[in-house]
Amino acid sequence: MVLSHGELQNAIMRRFISSNPRLLLFFAALITRAVMAWYIGSGDHGDDDGTYINMGMHILNGEGAWVSPMNMEKARYHSYLPPGMGYLMALCQFFTPGNFEPLRWPIIILSAGACLWLADIGKMLLGKWGGLAGWIWALYPPQLFWSTRVNPHAIATDLLTLALLWTLKISKSKDNSRWLPFFCGVVLAVLTLFRGEYLIGAVILGAYLLWIKRSWQRPAIFGIGFFLMMSPWVIRNWIIHRAFVPVSTNSSRMMWETYNSQYHFSGVEVPFLEENSVKFERLNELEFRNILTKEALDYIKNNPARALYIFAGNLVHFWRPFVTPGAASLGQNLLYVFSYVPLFSLCLTGLYIAPYKKEPFWTLIAVIILYKWSIHAFFYIIIRFRESIAPVLILPAALAVVKSIEEFFPSDPAQKTDFRRILAGIF
């Protein structure tokens, strides 16, 4: 049979796609992100973008990674924020002074690559259909937006995916390789230096490896990699403060802004009054941290009903299906709702049916979700805090879709499960 020129081209294209699925996924993720970056322009990169720019300039000037917190221009705090984004800004400012727009493109490429890592996790957990997880992330509209922003959340999301992939590989590996646990610890440390809440994430992953391997060897090597990468920053903080500051001190302000009479789940930071700014600017950084923590705890003690309302409200608002009011247009919010609600529903279904005993990695996923959810009962919630764990929400969603495919289109009818009964029980 002789193929026409057009049929030959189609055959070659189909052959290329079938033999290069990872390349297709990477370019699909890259192109959609590039289009989104072009469409929305540079825009706002997050509440702390100006602060990180200033940190980068101070680093370039040889002054160290100090910043002035919002509405406290006279303060000079050396450990207020995790340093990762500041050093990245300094690097960008060194090559392109006055412009950090070039940073968007490495972040976009990293995000496209992270879709491959999530697809790999999916295949290890779900078999041949597991690559669907990478495709969901590649095309999920909220992540298309966040992956084009120059802020630590976008980078942390990708690094979290890589750390989870390596953790899964370590847990399933039969050899005694020491390098993968070591570099997994290094990645977790870099992640923590971008987003400080992942300090506890290192404990969670280390405990998981100990549970799975029933040996201290892999968790210990993981810990060595983590501590070696973290130690320069921790030692530097000790020299400055003569106190143990593992990552940053800004969590006290986030707690103060949350347990506050002016807090209403809007995602807008509670501003310091002028007299408060004057008072706080006279304090050193650790005094500032301690007094804000004390005032937040005093507010909880003196207003227990209001504090319980805030605590419960944060737990609810963490999952809300709309962007912070005033931060997006009606059309953008509708797009978010129609993107997020199906994913959230599938995620809940996946978490319900996940084979926790057969595959303990699902337990790790559930614990990470619970951890991230619980800490924002104490710190104010904005949507990008939830979007930063999108990969661990997508994996259970992919599980629900894959189980649906296997149930309704089984290769062997005898292998059909009672997944329909489970769905009926949920809905």
C-alpha cells in the first residue's frame, strides 16, 4: 500500500507523538505557559515582590539579606524572610539591572519540567495512565498563571514535586545508593530557603523514609543533605542574633495579622497604625517577633469565641473556590471556579478511594495536604498558599480519573471493581 504525502506526514507525526510522550508533555506545558505569560504581561508578581527586590539589591551592595517589613521603613531585619528569592533576585539584578522580568522564563521552563516529574510520580503510582497527572498540571489554568509569576511559591511548587519524586524512588529502590537521599535532602533545604513552612516538610519526608525503609540509613543521609544545605543560613542567623533562627521571623507578623480584630479572611494584610510602626521600629528583630507573637496569643486568650471563628474560618477559606475579592475580575474568578471545583471534587474522591495500605505514598500525600491545611488555621489565607501544593492535589484527582477509566472501559471485564458503588456513596 502506497501512502500519499499527507498520509505519510500524519503517520510520521503519530509515530513521533507515540514514541515521545514526555517531549510532547513538556512542550505542551511550555507553550501554554509562554502564551499565558504573553497574554497577562508582567503584572504583579505577589505581595512580597518589592521586598525581595530590595533584599536582592542589599545583597548586591554587600549589605546582606536584610529587608524592611511593610510599613516599617526604618527597621532593618536580617532574617525576616527566607533568603532564596532574595539571592535569586540579586543574581538577576547583577545581569539585568533594574529588571527582573528575565527570571520569569527560567521559572516557566522549570514549571514545564515539573509537569514531567509529576507525570513520573503518576506512572509509578497508577501505571500507564498515571501520566495524566502531568497533563492536568500542564493545562490547569490557575497553575498556568502562577507558573509565570516571579515569586517563591512558583519555585517551591516545582521543587516540592521533585522532592516527592525522589522520595518515591527512594522508597521503592532495592539498592543501597546514598546519593539520591542526599540530594533529596538538599532539594528540601533549597525549598525551605524559598518557603520556610517546608522546614516541617523535611521532618515529614524523613519520617516517611524511616517508616518505609525500617532503617535509619536513608533518613540519616537525607538529613545530612538537608542540614548541610541549611547550615550556612542557620549559622549566619546565630552570628547575627545569638539565637536559633532556622529560617525566618516573619511568621509572627502573619499570626498577628490573623488573630486580630481587623482580620476578615480577605487576604489583605492588616496594616500597622503609625503609632505601632514607631513603637515596633525601635525594637530589634527578635523583640519584634516575640511581642507580635505575644499580642496574637493575648488576643486568642482574651477573645476565645472570635479566635475560634478565625481558626475555623481559615480552615474553610483554605478550600474556597474563588480568588481573593478585589484581586481578580469576575471573568477571572469564573475561570478559576470552573477549573478548581472539578479538580477539588476529583481530589476528594481520590483521597477517599486511595489504596493507603497497598501504597503508603498516598498516606504521605494526605499528610502533606493536612499539614499545609492546618498551619493556615494560624496564618492568614490567600489562594496562592493552596495553589503551592497543587501537585499533591492533582495526584489524587488523577487517581479518581484513572479508576473511572478502568471501571467504565476495562480491558478485562472480569477485573471491574465496585468503583461505581463508591462514587454513589460519595455523591
